[in-house]
Amino acid sequence: MTHDRNAAAQARRTALIDAINQVFTLFRLNYHNQYLKAFGNAAELNEVKRLWLEMLGQFDARTLLSAAKMVIETSEYLPTLRTMIHFCEKASSDPGMPDAHSAYLEACRAPSPKAAYAWSHPAVYHAGKRSDWYFLQINPEAVAFPVFRDIYEDICQSVRNGAQLEAPLPPALPEKAAEPLDKARNQEKLQALRASLKL
């Protein structure tokens, strides 16, 4: 059993090394001058590859290659390790999870009751709830979005790590509907309201 685990771990590491090499080949082909300037000598390139292997080891080979393609499609510049981590997280996310800004807009625009709204993903609801709905409503985006983003990305990472999010439960309807007031009682309530408002 231990031998099988060691063999699986070695196979995964080999696949990651191969993926890192493919990623750097893609970057060399697409960012030729930047690449040669950044990685002029083989020793430095090998050190960078080792660092990337260590820092990106949580992702699988398919995710690394998908992220590299996303970088090439969206950026004119050779990515930093931090940028690559961001794109790996994006590539490995649940396909139903929107990006942080789309999730923020959805959380801000969702009508009440929040639990009854048809969320694009439960992560958006939970991030909004943890951020505090009122906080999101009263603060400008420059203040509220960074708070929401950090919470949302934390929840998304939990989902990527296997956490299951409960779907929000809409509020239950009362067992017995309230009896409608008769016309005389409605008139009394209306007069009381007018008196309280001094109309």
C-alpha cells in the first residue's frame, strides 16, 4: 500500500515537472524577448522552475497548462509567479463559481430575502452573508469590494479543497395565513396611522 502511494506521488510529481516545462516552453514561444531577458541563463531558469514547482504543487498538471493558456490569451506580459497562482486558481475553480467582481455585483444586487434568491453559486451567498449584507449596501465599491473579495476567495479555496457549501434555505411560509381585516377594522387602522402622522 505504501509502495502504491509512493508510486502515485512520484507519478504526480513527474507530471507536474513535465507541465512546468511545457508552461515555460509556451511562455518562451509567446513572450520571446521578455523571456530571454528574464531567463538569460540555464542555471537561473532551473531555479525559477524549481520555485514554481514548489509553489504550484497544489495544482494538477492539467490546471497548470490551462492557466498558462489563459495567461497567454489575456496578457501581453510574461507572468509573475503570483499571476500564475491567480490563473491556476481560476482554472481549477468550480465552473459554476463566478469571478470575484461578478460575485460582488450579484451579492449587492440580489433582492431580499437573500436566502430565497436564485444564486449563481452558493459561494456568492455565503460570501455576501459573511461580508454582511448591510455593509455591502451602505459602502462604496472601493471599500466593500476588497472585503467581499477576500472572503469570497477564501470560500472558493475551501470549495476547491473539497468543502461542501449548504444552499441557502428560503424563509418558511407561516403555517396559517393571517386573517384579512374587515372594512371597519381597516378604517380604524388607517385613521390611527393618519393621526400618528398628523395628517
